[in-house]
Amino acid sequence: MDNWGYADHNGPKVWHELFPLANGERQSPIDIVTKAAIYDPSLPPINVDYDPSSVKLIMNSGHTFTVEFDDGEDKSVIRGGPLHGSYRLQQFHFHWGPCDDYGAEHKVDGRDYPAELHIVHWNAEKFSSFVEAAQNPDGLAVLGIFLKVRNLIRIHLLSICLIFLLYQDGKQSSFTNFDPSCLLPDCKEFWTYPGSLTIPPLLESVIWILLKEPIAVSSRQVWTSMQTFHSSCVLRGKFINPLCLFLPLKSCNTPVLLFL
Ligand SMILES: NS(=O)(=O)/N=C1/NCCS1
Ligand SMILES: [Zn+2]
């Protein structure tokens, strides 16, 4: 089943048929039961240090769109929290659903969020490549951020927009000067646990760091920008780099994103 997906015939319920790790000991995603979480005062704060010039391209992977970074040196790294040393930024991507009621991968006390951002890093202090790091229990660190909407229609619009982009399967576009730390909430309190990739091959090599505070998608802005985005795509008929359309605007202490 190379064409794994999220349908009944190739979705998570049958991934174990070709990816036995699906029945492993530290599989992600999980439901964060907040009352069962244990506060560890010895953990330092999370510290991200991203160089905007390290962004390379945005591509449609067929399951999401991924923004990739130059990870040939320690230009953009994350440190702190449960991590020993620095982990190098490799890419970020989103997960969303067919409607605004669910779509994120992790849950919090059984609650679904409409979408989830994953910022992926690998342990370049111990390993020589992402691929090698991904084979080891402390190889990857993924920073997970939940997305919420001020009113539910908005993530649905995001899905519509991104489905449009996903029809451009395999397409990619160059991209310059983007600092993903603008996508983070001001509050960096987190939950952490040892888990896995949430998509095949489901490798159990991820130290998950999930921020407690979700980021907000503005409603008024999205509606306006959706019209602009739709007309520009229809007029040009070519792959539009969606990240050049994110305009993080700080407001009420939460980065407000313009999803188009
Ligand atoms: N969703 S995820 O971040 O756990 N999965 C990934 N697969 C390849 C790089 S990150
Ligand atoms: Zn992911």
C-alpha cells in the first residue's frame, strides 16, 4: 500500500497491514489527558531560533503542503524543553480535516481541533541526516501547534483552499524569507511525550512538543483574502505559493494568520 491515505481502504485503520509499527509501543497521535500530565519543573523553556533565509521551497506532497528549509547546517534550530542539545529545522506542514469540527491529529481531553501545525526538526548533533535521525528514538523533535477559528466556517474555507492546492500534486514553488516562529503563540507552555511520526512509516523517533495555546485564524480577514486568493488563482491558473499569502498579524497576543 504505497498509496496510503485517509480513506477506508488505505487509511489509519489499515496502515498496520504494510506498516507494522502502527501497532507499536509509542505511536502518535494521542489524546492529551491534561489531568494525567505531570509538571516537571526541571524542564527549561522551549527556545526556537529560526533564520528566515533558510527557507527553500513549498511543495505539495499529495497529503499536505510542506515548507522545506535548508538543513545543511544549524541555521534554524529548536532547543530546550525535553531536548538534549539543538535540533535542526527541516520542514513544517499542516493537518486539517474535511470540515471544521475536526482535523488536528492530537486531541486534548478528547477535544478535536480543526487543524494542527507540525514544525519538524532532527537531531543533527547525534546524526548525519534527517533519514538517519528518523530511525532513532531521539532523532526527531516535532513542535505541534493547534489551530482554532474564531468562527467555524473559516477552517472549512482553509480546507477548500488547500484542496485546490493539493490538485497541483507534486508541484513546488520557491520561497524566500519566512520565519516560522511567527506562527507560534506567545505562550510557549507545552506538553511533551515520546511518540512517532503520525503518517507512514510511523517511525517511533519523535519527541513531541505540543504547545498548550492554539493559534487563531481570523474570520474577517480570511473571508476577504479568500476572495482575493480565489480570483488570483482562477486568473493565473498556476500553482500559487500559499505561504506567500500568510500574513501573521499580532493581535490580542495571538498571531492571527491570514489563511488563503
Ligand atoms: N506528521 S509527522 O510530522 O509526524 N510526520 C512526518 N513525516 C515526515 C516528516 S514529519
Ligand atoms: Zn504532521
